[in-house]
Amino acid sequence: MLSAENRRQLYIPRGFAHGFQSLSDDAEVAYMIANYYVPDAGGGVRYNDPAFGIDWPLPPTMLSDKDQSWPDFSPEVGVEAG
């Protein structure tokens, strides 16, 4: 868990799938990326993809249409590009 109190950060290497969930109503998230943002260059997986079985601390309440529409993960294909 990251918080203002513990002042921890998380490094996510290039190409590593990741997701964030705020556990409070007043969270602020800042992140950097390795290149200029190109909307159609990213890939992704759904937060609830059964291939990963992630047990999120809280039920998700806000998801973008893009994040909800990723296809099921396939080990043969990997992560689909946007």
C-alpha cells in the first residue's frame, strides 16, 4: 500500500502490466511514462480477467470504457495492443 504517510513509491518496468485502485476518496496519483503518450499504442487486460484472479480490496467503481473492453488474456497472444 502506498500512502502519504509511508511516502513509498512503486517502480513499474516498461511493458509490465499494472493497475491502480484508490482506497480513499481523496487519493492523488502521479505517474511518469518512458515515452510521449500515444493513445492507441497501449495494450491492456481487464481488471477482472479470470486468467489473473486478482482479489481487489474494494469493488471497482470507476472504469474507463477502454479498460472495460479489453479481450480475455491469452498466453499464446499476450497483451493485445490498443
